Amino acid sequence: MDKLNKTFYIETYGCQMNTVDSEIVTSILISAGFKLVDDIKEANILLLNTCAIREKAVERVINKMRQHKGFLKSGKLEIAGILGCIPEHTGDELKAKLDFIKLQVGPDKYRTLPQLIKNIYKDRKYHEELDFDIEENYEDVTPYRSEHTNAFISVMRGCNNFCTYCVVPYVRGREKSRTVDSILDEVKNTIAQGITEITLLGQNVNSYNFEGIRFPELLQKVAEIKGMERLKFATSHPKDLTEELIDVIVKNPNISNSFHLPFQAGSNSVLKRMNRGYTIEKYLAKIKMIREKIPNIAITTDIIVGFPGETEDDFQQTVKVLKDTKFDNAFMFIYSERKNTASAKNFKDDVSKEEKSRRQQFISKLQKKIGLVELKKDVGKITEVLIESISKKRDYQYKGRTEQNRIVVFDKIEGYNIGDYAKVKIKKAEGVTLFGEIVE
Ligand code: 5AD
Ligand code: SF4
């Protein structure tokens, strides 16, 4: 294909899977001769890689695109396009609202982007590619990474679980696992570039299954790669969480002692209507097993409040789980009805907006207190920190992460650079941040 000599700018919304997808898109476009720019004013092509998980995420993208519209008139911008999950979810509505966009492409069709863009330059018309492709894992595309200390590597795409609230199976298609070899190769190449922290990603990473090789086996193979200093993975589904997986973490000191395990709701009747595939007792038994095997593990979770039919009593059961389990951190969401999902079809979104907000605020406040108590337990300890960046607030300080994924801020000292590991003595904890100093 002839080169177009055009520049592009990409903004990413949503989860870590989208971060990787933007790196894949960037790689595909650069290989086709397009030039990446980090300032929208310099861009001929604008791409927003989007998330549809809650209505708020969709509204955010619409507002952002409207703000950017001006660049089509005053700047160098010629084409505005939308990628990712929204095109699959409500592409037609989006196009009606943003009539100036020229392009919508879903998560399995990024290879078509260079040709589509070329077509748009030719005919000035709108183009879209929204089909799913059960074969597409982008195994041969090396993601273009902007981060230099850590890399996300996607090992599986899509989802088969059909939690009744969730749009993912509809916007990213069915589960598909990458070949073991292509994952190991990507990890080795990434380490060869000097990146020592790697996160294996999947919508249900622990349901990875390539020709009978399951996630614990894959994780073990990745942990054994030379130069693999810190290995993480996300997101796990409680129903697929086995003791075997936890044993792999115990066995390999380079696997991070952090675990993200969404429980979503504390009430069994809500869990059942969510189609989560476990009871809260089973979930708590798994947490107990993890803590027994890995006493210093940091556990984080996701929660939805205001699911259809959630009563005050149901909500109090979520509160109880939070109080008893003492998560390091929790991401707490207000239920947002999604088109096509089973809960949208079968249940009435009957918890009022005010009540949903009240419940979310209540547990946010509670978790903030619990999280800080947990964080304070690190004060006085010496912990290994990977230096990730210069602190945004103070340029004489570094920001890094502990092995448990906790954020630490500390003064820079001679001889320590971004990408290095440092021993840091923790002096205090505030909010979700630890503060300390390097000990040599
Ligand atoms: N409404 C609110 N939160 C949702 N999540 C997924 N779907 C919805 C929805 N329809 C939350 C879940 C999931 C996290 C990524 O987003 O808690 O774990
Ligand atoms: Fe959002 Fe889900 Fe798409 Fe990730 S996969 S961007 S969370 S809708």
C-alpha cells in the first residue's frame, strides 16, 4: 500500500485491555507508514479507543469528541474516528450524535485501519468495520509501548461468562486464548527491551486455555523466563480460581503478591441474578485460602451497587463483606443498565439514582478507612520498589510501586533511575499512597 504521510493521535479510555489495543493499533499504523504524534494539534487523524461498560464512559467519549471537533475546522485534523467497545455497543447512535466522524472500528478489526483510512482519503465517506473474528489475537503484532518500566501483555481476549449486567461478551466477542509460544516470545522480547515488570491480561485471565494448557501452567512458564523480575496478572474470576494458581504464586518469588478478585455483591440472591457462578461463602473461602497460603498478599476487588432488586438488606451484606475482608482497595460502581444484556432484558432497573449514589458513597467512605488501616501496616517496613516515573506533584521525587502494587513516593537520590528497583523505608501512609526514603 502506498504511504500516505499522515499523522495520527490516539486517546485511550477504559480498561487495561484497551491500553494494549491502542498499542496494537499504533503499531499497525506505524508499520503502514503513519506517524504517531502526541499533540492533537499536529494530527491529521484522531482516534478515540473507547469503553462501553457504563453509560458514563460513553457520555465521556461523546463530550470529548465534541470538544475535539473544532480541530477539524481550525487545525490539521482531517479524520476523526472511534475505536473499541462503543462502536460494537451503540455505533449507530454514536454516529447519529457525532455526525462528523468518518470511522468506527471494533476490537477485532484493527488490521483494516490503514486501508480504511486510505479509503476515507479517497472517497471522503464514512467507513466502519465491526465484525468479530474468533481467530484474531494480533499474535504477530508487537505492541508499540510508551511505558518503559512495565508492559501489559494480553493472553486472551473476549468473555464467555455472560454476567447479566455486563456488556463485554457483546462488545468484545467470545473468549479466545493466544498460543503459549507467542506469549512467551512476546515476554522474552519485552524483557530484552529492558522492561522487567509484566502484567498478563485477559477479561478472565484465569480461564486461559490454549490446547489444554491452563493459566497456572502458563503463569509458571512465564515466571521462569530469565530476567522476569515482577509478574502480575488481571483480572481473575472467582469461579475459575484454583488452589493450583495460588501455589504457582507461592512457588515463584517474582510473581507479585497482589490479587484482584471482584466479588461484585455480598448477597447470594443478587449474585445469582448477576449469574456470577459462586455464592459469597465460596468467594470468602477462596479469600481465606489465598490469605493462608500468602499472608502478606494485597487483595483488591470490584463492587456494583444498585443492581436491579438490590434491597437494603442485600446492600448490608456487601457492607459486611467489605468490613470483614479488609481489601487493600476496592473499585465501586453504580449499576448502569446496558443494552442487550440479560439484566436489561429481564430485570427492572428499580433502585433509584439517589439510593444508588447513597450506597456507593457509603461504601467508598468505609473502604477508604479500611484501606488506610491496611496501608499503615507498611509503615516502618523496608520494601522493594520499582521506580516508575517522576512524581507528578514534586519533580524532586519518584513514584514507584511495591511488590503488592502499592504506590510509593520518595525523594530521588543519585544513582537511582526510572526502571530501577530500590529498597525504600516506608515513613507514612496517606489516602492510597505510601511515602518513604531510599535506604542503600
Ligand atoms: N454497571 C456498573 N458496573 C459494571 N461493571 C461491569 N458492568 C457494569 C455495569 N453494567 C463493573 C464490574 C466489573 C468492572 C470492570 O466494572 O464491577 O468488575
Ligand atoms: Fe470497557 Fe469492557 Fe471494553 Fe474494557 S472491555 S474497554 S472495560 S467495555
